[in-house]
Amino acid sequence: MKSPFIIGSSVGRKFVMSISGAALVLFVTFHAVMNAVALISADAYNWVCAVLGANWYALVATLGLAALVFVHIAYGVWLTLQNRKARGSIRYAVNAPNQGVAWSSKNMLVLGFVVLLGLCVHLVHFWAKMQLVEVMGQHTNSLGLSPQDGASLIAFTFSKWYNVVIYLVWFAAMWLHLTHGVWSMFQSSGISNQTWLPRLKCVGNWWATIAVGLFALVVVVFFIKSLL
């Protein structure tokens, strides 16, 4: 029996990477904007946290996001190993190498694992003390805070200099991964002409810089506040 398109075909696997990557890009955009709310109003941010707590729709979204991350990682590793076997060190979806993205394109798997490690740390710092606490029916987390008091949790987490360093390293890896991944996503979808690809690279770079910049801004601002 012939294997399904998304499994048996290299083009199909790249398509899955593109679709899962696009969905994760949308989530990163939403999360960056949501975090930026904490810079404006603690009450508004906590309201968002309450809306996205242990509600059924938030739980379904969390499970869906976890599935997307798993699929993206699994297919990324699969494609990388296949490409290494077939073409040495060339990574997936790199048909027109560019000097500006050469390093990140050759190290997407490594960057991906750094991003994954940072995500695990983030889950321990926030998800485990917020949504998970609500799911378990508890009213306070291990810090004695309400699981919906996200603003206080951000302030506590980024009052520690080592957390700031860890997150900024994570964000740097995320930026490198995204700046290559976004335009690679379009290229894998068939958009590779000389007119649109440079434009999409520019858009991808700007988007990644703004999104990751918002994440970093929250960390730096709350750390500075802790010093005052």
C-alpha cells in the first residue's frame, strides 16, 4: 500500500512542517501581544489570564498546541536526518541559501532544541503555576499566588537575574529559528520566485524581531522594576 502524502513524500513532510509552523507563528504572535498587556495594566493582564485559565476552550487549545509542537518537532527531526543522509549538512527547505541566514539555516535543529528547552523552563515557571494549578483544583500555587495572578508571577520570575539570562538566551535562539523558519515556510509552500521570496524574508525578519522583542521587553522591564 502506498504511504500517505504527508508521510511518504518529502514534499508532503515539508507541507506538514509549513502548516504546523504557520499555526505556531500565529500562537507566538498572540502570546507576544498578550504578554505586552502586562506592561500596560496588571489588572488587564490578570483578566486575560482568567479568561485563558482552566476553561474548556483554553484546555482544548492547550492540547492542540501541544500536538502542533510535537508534530513540528517530529517532522523537523525526520526531515533533518533525511536531508543529512541525502545531502550532507544541508537543512530542510533551503533551496536558495542566503548569506544573512546561512548559520541559522544550517543549525535549525540545534536552535529548535534550544527553543524546546526554553519552552520547558517556561512551562515550569508559568503553566505549572497557573493553568495546571487550576486544573488540579487548587486556589494558590507553590508561591502562594492565585493561579490567575499572572502579573505577580511575571514580577517574581523576572526579579531573578538568572531567569532573565535564561529567557534572553531562549529569545535569541527563538529569533534565529523564526527568522529562517518563516521564509522557509513560504518557500516550502512553493513561493520561491526572486520577486516574492526577498519580500517574504523581510516580512519574516520584521515579524520575528517585533514578536521576540515584545517578549524580551517584558522580561527586561520587570527586571528593572524589581531593582527600583
